[in-house]
Amino acid sequence: MAKKKHFDYFVELEKLAQLVELAANELLEIVMEYDFEELHEQSKKIHQYEKDADQIVKDITLELNHSFITPID
């Protein structure tokens, strides 16, 4: 019988929090040191952080859906 892989929810949530922090810091830099020339690149970074975070949320949701069996009343 194959051993089921271990999915660490806390590690994934930490990654998610780190991405949120990176995006927030990038937004802060946009607001505090506004530079129209760099705005497009900065917004691309934030968008990439968002896409990465969305993938982590998707992975967590899929794992939760496969891991837990709902009780029958």
C-alpha cells in the first residue's frame, strides 16, 4: 500500500502570508515613492504575487476537499 503524501497546511499558510506581506510592501512603496516610470513593473510584481497566492489557496482547498470526509447524520 502506498503511503499518502503529507500536506503541511501551516507551511502553505506561511507561504501565503509571506506573499501578502510582499504585495503589501510593494503597494506601500508605490504609494510612498510614486514613480510613474516604475508603476507598470511594480504592478506586475503585485499581480504575480496575487497569482502565486491564488495557486496556494487552490492547493489548500483541493487538499482539504480530499482529506476530510464529512460525517453522515
